[in-house]
Amino acid sequence: MKFRIGHNRKKKLMSFSSILPDVIEDLDLHDSFVIENLREKWPIYTGVTISTHSQPDRIFKKVLFITVDHPVYANELSLMKNGILNKIKNDFGNNFITNIKFDVKTIKWKLSK
């Protein structure tokens, strides 16, 4: 999607799905898309009860940070850590996330309309 000198312009209509990967790369949005995808799959990875008390928050240096609203759920998630990592690696690849850490703090839930 970047302007490239010496390359011929494509004088045809392009589908959104064909340019989306370039837009994501140009705007450095890859981690944001992965976090949203992880939030959608989180109940599958952890179960419904634990997913209501936790959510994926951010990725930093291949470490996934999970926000948890109570230390008991953080402990339970730490016991499930290897299983969750394996499920994430199956969905996103082996080298994307290498570790999971848990932060106990208040979760700001987004209400869907």
C-alpha cells in the first residue's frame, strides 16, 4: 500500500480484503487485531466463569498480559497457563506469544450495543 517509485499503478478496483494486510502493517495494528481476536476466543480458552473475571489486555515483547479482577482467578489462570499457551500457539503460531503474565486490577468492561 505504500507509494513505491518505479512500480506500476494498479488501475483496477481492489477488494478491501486484498489491501487489509498492507493497511494493518502500515499502521502497525497487528497486535490490536490479535488482542481483539484473543478476547473473542477467551471463553473457549479458559471457560465461561473465568473469562468473566479476566480478559487479554496487551502484548509486549511476546508476552501476553491478562487483566484479572481477583487474585483467586489469577491463581487459577496461572495453573491453566500451559494449556492456554498451547491453545494460543495452535491458533496464532508458535513464535507469536511465548509467555503469559497476570495483572490483578479493576477491569473496565466495554458494553456492547
